[in-house]
Amino acid sequence: MTGALTLALAIVVVVFVIENNHPASLLFFGWSSPSLPFALYIVSALLIGVGIGVILSWVARARVKQKISRTE
């Protein structure tokens, strides 16, 4: 089941990247990024968000384990 879900997600990402290959430039507080494919910005934001989520869940899990070990 997990393999099928991973494959489906990979197919969706590949189709998204192929369909959104137009160059785009971002402007953020006066800083202008180089002109890169639009999909690269979106996939990068997705990966950064997933990374932050993993780190935050790891910290929360560590706190819960620490709280459980204190009560025992």
C-alpha cells in the first residue's frame, strides 16, 4: 500500500514539474532570485515544509518520551 502511494505521489510530482516548466523569478524584500522553472520553487517549498514538519514532530516525540520517563 505504501509503495503504491509513493508511486502515485511521484507520478503527480513528475507531471507537475513537466507542466510547470515556465521560468519565474521571485522578489522578496528587494532580493530578486534568478529565473528558474516555477516547479522548482514549488517543489523546494514542499521539501522545506516536509523537513520542518519532520523536525518538529521529532522534537515533540522526544518531549513526550522525556515526560513519560519522568513519570515512571
